[in-house]
Amino acid sequence: MNKELTKKQKEIILLLGSFRFINTNQFQKIFNHKDPHRIKVWLNDLINKGYIKTNYSRNTFQEGNHPAVYFLLTKSIKILKKEKESKSSNLEWIYKEGIRSERFINSSILITDIYLYFLSQIIKGTELNFFTKTNLKEFDYFPDVLPDAYISIKNKSKTQRYFLNYFDNLTPTFVLKNSIKEYIKYSQEFKWEENTGKLLPKIIFVCSNNNTLKKLESYTKQRFIKESENKLTLILLTVDDIKEDKSLGSCAKIKSPV
């Protein structure tokens, strides 16, 4: 059955297995293909064969002017199990992909944009590994509330590691504060160091707007002063920073006192 799919089509399924919802423009950037028509052929063929589906509609002018968004159907489970040796219990979420909220879909698309942002930051000789929350569920030494992504950037001399969380404009203030508290607690438990032998990753918070960023910045500074035991580094940036391809080094950074 797998022989009917090309290598690129299997890659599309694996990408959707990680990022959940990806639009046409993002696939074009990921594959960096000179002919956008070729990508649409791959996608349409996967739709016709029952592996993926799109929510694209021309019912209104506004909908018709947005890129189509794709997600997995249950038939894709056999591909994911074979390609990634995934356990079926880890893939039950696929059965509900067609009824996800607009907020969930938009957040998934934004995480894909963040992945593309990191791809654009990579220089020759550097390796990027980007694992989404879906990829991290099988690891028990990550924070209890999983980050939206775990990122490693490796070159010949060093490896930089990050936990990434995205907060949209509907995120309550208490969720922002709890996220900081949870990371402080996690840093004091030494789970990461004991299981990996590596230094704790830096934390990246991506905010939907500058007001949310300022709230996080103010609260984090207060907590870091009170919590002298932690050893966190927090990097704050907005969605606009991502769109403008702003370098991580130029974004707001808060370090704990120790």
C-alpha cells in the first residue's frame, strides 16, 4: 500500500503528524520547490487517496483568499506507524482532527511558522531538530505541561537547546504566570539534567502581541528575584518578531540570578 505514495507524500504525512495543521504556503516554503503546482498535485493526490483532508472553501470571498489548510485522516495511521514506528495509542488524536477548534488550528499553523523561522536562521553546517508537543508525549522527563516545541540547534562546536511556548491573545494572565512557575519548579527538580546529562534548555516564549510580552517580562523578573535557586534563561519575542525574521540574539532576554 505504501508503494503508491512518493517519498515526498510520505514526508507530507510525517509533517502533518508533527505539526497537525499546515497550509499550502507553508508546504511551499518547507519543500522550497520551484514549481508550486507540483506540491498541489502531491496534496490533491493524498486527498483523493484518503490520507489527508483540507478545510479549504470558496463559500465566501474571505475564505477563498486564504491558503488551504491540511490535516490527517485515519488512513494515515498506517503510514505513521511504519515510518516512525509509532504506537497506535499515541495516534488516537488523529480521529478528532476534523473537529479541532479554530484556535487550535491557528496555533498549530503558528508553530509551523515558528519552525520556518528557525529554518531561516540556520546557517550552513548547522543542524536543526524541531520536535512539537505531539512528538514529545512519549518522553516522561519533559515538563509535566509539555512545551509547544523542543528545539536543538547543533554545529561543530556546540548545541543550543530550547523549550518553546506560544501564547495567543486569548491566553489568560494566570496561564502565563503558571507557565513561569512550572518552569521554575521544573528547573529545581533536575529531571532534565538527570535524564540527558545536558544543561537545562533555554525557554522561549512567543507572544501574540507586545502587551502580553510586557506582562511576562514584568512577572518573570519578579519571580526570578524571589526564586534564587533556579537557573533559567527566558527569551521573549512576539509573532511580529517571527514575521520580521528578527534574530533570537536581539530579542528580550531574562536570566535568573544564579
